[in-house]
Amino acid sequence: MPANVIEGLAGKKALLVDDDVRNAFALTCALEQYGMLVINASNGKDAIDMLKRVPDVDCVLMDVMMPDLDGYDTMRIVRQIEKYRSLPIIALTAKAMVGDREKCLEAGATDYVAKPASLEDLLAMLWRYSKP
């Protein structure tokens, strides 16, 4: 991993939205090793509430398949809020099917990653989208 990517991620705040505690724990630990601050939400409603309470989120990692308010609907709601129209949202899904990328982008994702994601690819994407 290039030094500029590692340095660029240090101190960035990511909202990780995932209903699977194992996935959330593993990804949180990985991102924190690169100096990122990670806040977690276990569903779409909590994610929206968290964005309203924590004003300085640099990016969102959004699981797509969640009960109740899924990632697609959550991204649509977030994009309706003026303040978050340009907030980088990276959709994460284990259900990588033909057309999923387009469906995520249409719902408001900035980009899309299929699980299991390569940590190096994800870090590079986070760096690219959360640059000042």
C-alpha cells in the first residue's frame, strides 16, 4: 500500500453500515489499523440517525442486504438530504449478481464493491473518494 494512501486515510471518519457483526468487526479492525475512525450502524435507520448526530463523516460503507431498511433505500434517503448529496457512499454486497453495480449506483452509491472485498482495493477506493 503506497504511503500517500496510508497517510491520506489517517484521521478520516467512516460510517460502516452492516447488520452482520462479524463483518462489521473485521472491517472496523482493518480500517482502524490504517488510522481511520470508524463508527458503526447495524441498519439503515441507525445509519441515517448517525449521520444526523455525527456531522463530519468522510465516507460511508453501506451493506446492501439488510433487513427492514436495506442499503438501496438507505442510500436513496441519504441522497435526498442536501448535506449528503456528495458524500462518498461505497456499496458493499455479498450478492454480486449481474446488474447489481448499476442498481447500487442508481440508488445513490458513489461506487460498489463485492464481498469479500480486497482490503487493498477498498483502501484505495476510500482514499480516492475521501480526499479533500
